[in-house]
Amino acid sequence: MIRVCLVDDQTLVRQGVRSLLELSQNIRVVAEASDGKQALALIPQIAPDVVLMDMRMPVMSGLEALQIMAERGDMPPTIILTTFDDDQLVLAGIKAGARGYLLKDVSLEQLVDAIERVAAGGSLVQPVMTQRLLSGLERMQNDFVSLDRPDPLTDRETEILRLMAGGYSNKEIANSLGVAEGTIKNHVSNILSKLGVRDRTRAVLKAFELQLV
């Protein structure tokens, strides 16, 4: 069972998302918060598997909450949940450590798939959203820590990076390539090191920026 914490200031939105997720047998909403401050108090106590975090909230925004959790080093896998097609805000959230984002009009199938992927270690930086994100990334370049000229990737590392760009977890990549999960973890570590980034989400963004995938 994947345990989810839902953070949104709109009661109707929380009720709607909870109702959707109740239709899934593998996911359960175990906690709700109406602003970032409540989320910061709740999340360490509940230790959810995945957090669905709105960005624009009173008292404390979702972005502020993400940044504080990143500083504390206790951020669970987090999906930005927003009604706004706001590339800069999404990029700031990803920079803080979020695994990707969903719009609030997402279907049940898309929502469940996203939660399952992120809980398994995957990300939601998909090619369909990447071109818009990269245009915003150019304006945030100085704040996005990476190497201007990364070390060349091997053919296998490029293959794995392409699968990472599809949102697949290490386990799913290992199964598709017929190797041990530990082997994939080593490759991912090498990829992050060569690209000069600190997590797989940034690695995928960097790969699209450099047209490696």
C-alpha cells in the first residue's frame, strides 16, 4: 500500500483527489494539510511514501515547504500538484527536489501511475513537458547546478538515461535490461557524477538540454 500525504489549501480539491485515490486498491491518503507549515509538521510524523504538494497556498507556499524539507534532508518523494501552467514555479519546485508535476485536472489513471512511479523511485520529467521546461531552465541556468560540459556518457549510460527520461525506476530499468538493480544504481551514480547534478530529475533535464536523449 502506497501511503500518500495530500497538501492543498482548497478543501474541495483535497476531497476530490482523495475520492479519486479511494478508487485505487494500492494507494491510500493517510494525511492532509492545508498549507506548507502544516505539511512541515505532519510529514515527519506520518512518513508518507509520496507527497502531493500544491505550490500556491497561504501561510506558507508549497515551494517554501519543499525548500525547507530539502534543507532538513527529510523530503519524501514529492509530486507538485498545480492548476497553473507555471513553468518557473515548476522548475523552482524541481530545483528544490520535487520529482515532477501534475496538473489538477489529471485523470485517475494518470494520477495513480504518477504516484506508483514516484514511489518506486521514478520521476515525472517526461518529454512532452520538457521543451517548455527547458525554455524556463535557460532563465534559471545560474541557479541550476550542473556541468556546462559534462563528461561523455557510455552507450549503456545513455541508454539508461533515456529510460530515466521515461520516468522508469531503477528496478524497472534493471528488469528491462536484464541486469541486477545494483548495477543500475551504479550506472545512475556515474551518470549523475558525469553530468554534475545531484539527482535523477536534474539529470533528465540536463540530458534534454544537451540533446543527449
